[in-house]
Amino acid sequence: MKTYIANLGALAMLVVMLVTNVTAAEKDEQAVAKAAAQFYQALNTMFTGDAGPMKEIWSHAEDVTYMGPTGGFQVGWSQVQASWEAQAAMKLGGHVDATEVKINAGEDLAVMHNYEKGENKGADGKPETVLIRATSIFRKEKGEWKMIGHHTDLLPYLAK
């Protein structure tokens, strides 16, 4: 009987641990989804010429990386920031959303895979379709999820 009670107690503790871990993982996944939504809001604001909100969602660390639709490989916050500012200066207009989003969140790192779908203006001012693959990496810094990496397919009308 003592063994049965001990096993039952151990099982109950295991269930509590699993539920707690799932709840913590779900909370992290929800927080990453919120950070991702902020990124896409910042991206769409950037299309109007304002890179300010983009600077808020990104980590300002020297290990951040960016490989966007214009090409290149930026490493470190100063290069990444310069790239976003250059894109903001293009004033591409339009709107892009994340679709088919898949997020995997750990305690301190998370990765998101999705499509970016929407429309911008080309250099000639004509509408250009956006439908590219994207991978984003987030890191928890001081309790907040910050983007530390973003990689997309190239867009021919933007690639240099």
C-alpha cells in the first residue's frame, strides 16, 4: 500500500510538472507570436518611410543577423539598423502579412517560419506582389522577446 501511495504521489507530481511546462511553453509561444506581430506592424510602418518601430523590436546586440529581400548579409546591430533605414527610405508602400506561421519557442530562444504575403511598389511605382519565405529568430532579453535574426527570399525588384 505504501508503494502504491508513493507511486501515486510521484505520478501526481509528474502530471503537475508536465502541465506547468506546457503552460510555460504556451506562454512563451504566445509572447513570441506577439513579438512577431509587432515585427510585422513595424515592417508595414517601415514601408511608409519610418524605421523607428523596427528599431524597437530588434535586439541591439552585435550577434544579430539580417538577410532580407534586397540581398546582402548584415551582421551586428549597426549593419542591420542601416539596412532597415535604407529600406525605409525607399518608401515601398503597400502591406505585408505573415501567413502559415509556425513558432517553436524554448526558454530563451524561439524560431518562426512563415510566408510573407502582400504587395509593395516597385521602383517604377507599379504594384509588386510579395510572396516569400521567411525565418525569424527571437531571444528573450530582460524578459522581452527581441528579434535577433531575419532571413527571407530575395525579391527581384529589390535585389541589388
